[in-house]
Amino acid sequence: MLVLSRGKNEVITIGAHDRDVTIPAGQPIRIAVIEIRSADKVRLGIDAPKEIPVHRKEVYDAIVKAEEEAKGEAKEAGEGGEEGEKESESRSAA
């Protein structure tokens, strides 16, 4: 069980933004209030199948950003590789 403290307007993200995640039959996601610390903060316990990612919003946003940057770098590397191939082909044809 993952236990998180959340304050007013703070978010927990369950699931993944770019994957089709299915909750296994008979394995529900359970969220329990573990502790009420003050008028504006609670501790939540999240019990979910290991296939289901559970993150604080700030962690989730960092994961999304890193994945997008990696895709951008891979795309740039792929484009650079194709240009290099075209240049060598045109040189050999000349």
C-alpha cells in the first residue's frame, strides 16, 4: 500500500497517460483515509494492482515530461540519421 499526504487541491494520478491499462478482474483499487492531520491535510493509502501506476501529480508530470523529451530526442536522432544517409547517397551518386 502506498501512503501519501495530500493537502487542499493536491492531486493523485492513477493510471498512465500513454498506455492502455486495464484493472485486472477482481482486483479493485482501494483508497483509504489513513489519518486526518489537520483541517487541510489528510494521509491516504492507495492499494492497487502493481500494473496500475499511482503517482503524486508532481511526480506524474515529471514522468510525462521526461517521456516527451525522450521521444523528441529519439525523433531528432532518427531525422539526423536519415539526413546523413541521404547525404552519403548523393555523394556516391555524384
